[in-house]
Amino acid sequence: MQVGDIIHLDGLKAEYSLFGKDQFSRCTLPDGQYHVVGFDEPYVKLAWSDADGTPSRKHRYRIRMSLIFGQA
């Protein structure tokens, strides 16, 4: 997995950040396509895929790498 990849996720526990904020709140990822926008051990940073296929500037998430790669 690398920055720029698009992955499909649904129902995983993650954290959500409002546009322009550094604070994250817990959430469950809605079913959809996500752009990998970075890595911050132990997290993968994601952006929701907008209708035109570009990464959303507003909808940003982070999820533990272990959840994506199926580890405990």
C-alpha cells in the first residue's frame, strides 16, 4: 500500500477529523472508496473519495494499519 492507492472499506472502526482540525473523533467507516493520503505509525491516513473521484479535502480519516492488514 502506498500514497495514492484507492481502497474499499466498510464498517471498520476508525477516527474522523473535520476539515482543518487536528482533533479526531471515533467513528465507523461508511461503505466507500478511500484514498490513501499518508502514513503516521500506527495509522493509515485516508480521505473519502468525492463523486468526481478526487480525495475529499473535508472528509479525512485515520485507521490503525493492523485493521486494514487483518492483524490483531
